[in-house]
Amino acid sequence: MILSLRRCRIAVPMNKELSEDRLRAHVWQLAAEIGERNVFHPAALHAAEEYVRAVWRDQGYHVHVQECIASGVPSANLEVIRPGRGQKD
């Protein structure tokens, strides 16, 4: 499934700050462990999707999935919503 990193971000947990070490761990997992991910590397593409889904679920988010087919490969866009703290008067 496609994970569009242009649109997806590693979400900041609702009650924790995203530390430099945690950010590096996410980048390492996606770039070094999972590696290149696109329709020519569908196993890595699906591994990245599952990784991001799991991280977001663990942070308490409901992950919305928009499934599609890209170049014959089952793909998906992932989305989470982080509500604001309200409007300023």
C-alpha cells in the first residue's frame, strides 16, 4: 500500500514531545530498516504502511485509510486528525 510521505508526518503524541532520539529512530526504521518503498518494492511499501499505522495507533490516533491501486499494486494513503485546542477569541 502506498504511503505518501509528502502528505504524512510522524505525528506528535497527544501528551508527549517528539524527541530528537525518537525522530531519529523513526527515520532509521523507515529509511534504513525498511528502505526504498514504492510500487516497485511493494513488500517495503506495505511494511512502511504497517509501521506508520502502528506508531500512530500507539500514540492514540485513529488511522483513516484510503485504499487504491497504484500501478497494479494495492496501495493506501494514511491520515490521522489531531484536533486543535479550540479557537482563540
